[in-house]
Amino acid sequence: MKIEIFFLALVALLGCWIANAADIATESKRANEFFDKCWDETVARHPVDESFYGIKMHYDQLEDLSDEKVAADLKALQDQLATLHRDFKLESLDGPTQLSYKLFELEVERAAEEFRFRNDVYPISQMRGVHAQIPTFLINVHKVDNEKDARAYIARLNAIAKLFDQVIVNLRTCEGKGVVAPKFGFPLVLEACHKIIGGVPFDDAGTDNPLLADFKKKVGGLKELDQAARLKLTDAKRALGAKFDIRQFHDAVLTNGALPLDVLEDLVNRWIKSKQT
């Protein structure tokens, strides 16, 4: 009789353990799906990060460096953390998912600390800064696989001015707090800046600006782009000299899509003439 009772108790315990294990597996799966969703949402808020991952969702945009955007990013993370705490219990998850849970909490805590001290770093220095990062990013990360990608490249070139306006605001905010990079770094920063604003079409150095050279190389490799458009790029640069603007030229050519050769030639010639007057 005692053996039968022991056996029944063992079966009951085993059943509870299996049921609990199933619940933990279900909750862990649900939590990991939530983490994936949070990752997707966070990456979608950062166009440059998307490009590093090969995502072309916001391929024509650069980062927003404004204080408002930084605050909004932190709030988004904190909202995600609040949802995690509300919808999931740490003890109901398996070991690996519990680790993900704790790392998520740590990430949000670290983001809050970084936001708190966001104006206690140098936005620009000889070691880091968008003056060097953006050209490197466009050249090494922004792929041009089709005409749409080429237009996105142009859009990102046009977005650089706004980006640097935001950098200037951040520099002045830091300066107001007494946070200014050492003077010995200034010449090195200026040297890096001059490298990226030198060359054709900005001066008569005889060599293309690095971004112009990169764009020409990438567009030149497009099979779908009419050869005449690539040849006309050289013609336009030669005709305009320092007046040539790679962004304006490709806006004029690419905006109209595929065109017959005679129509394309007439379009480019009229554009050149308008810029020479």
C-alpha cells in the first residue's frame, strides 16, 4: 500500500514538473519574441545602424543628433522596460531568457546614465566625431545596388548640412558647461575636415573629392543605369568646373528615371547650360 501511494505521489510530482517546464518554455518563447520586437523598434529609430545591419528601410536618412531625439530614444527604451516588467516575471523564464531580461534592464539603466551625462563629452575631437564618421560610413557602408540606392546616397549627402547644424548646437551646449576639447586637437580635426571638402568639384586639385569618387564608382557599376548617364557625369563636371554639384546633377538625371538616349542627352545639356548662365 505504501509503495502504491509513493508511486502515485511521484507521478503527480512528475506531472507538475512537466507542466511547469512547459509553462516556462512558453513564457520564455513569448519573452524572446518581445526582445526581438524591441530590437527591431530600436534599430528602426537609427537609420545609420540599419545600414550597418544591411537594412534599407530608411536608407535616405542620417541620424538625428538633436537633444529632442536623444530624449525620445530614452523614453522609448524606458517604455519597453515598463512593458517587460508588466508582462513578464523573471522567475517564470528559463536561464538564458532570464539573462536577456537582466541585460535589457542593464541596457536601459546605462542609456539613462549616458543621457544624464550627454553634454559631458566632446561631440568632435581628433579621435571621433561625425566629421570623420559620416564620410567613412557613406563610402564603406552605403551600398548602391540600384537607382533607388543612388538617390538615397544623394539624399544623405543633402542631409549632412542639417546634421552639422545639430553638431554645432551640441558643441555650444557643451561649451556652455565648460566642456571643450583640448586645443592641441583642433588642427587635427581641421585637417580631417579639409580632406573631405577638398578635390573636385570644390577646388581644382585635379582629383575627385572622396565622396564624389565613391559615388561615381558605385553608380558606374550599376548595370540598370544607362551608360549615357555615366558618361554625361564626366561631361558635366568638365563643363562646369568648380560650379559642378554632384548632388544637383544626379537629382536632375535620376529623378526622371529611365529615358531614351536623345531625351537624356537633351536633359543634361539643358541642365549644364542653366548652371553656366
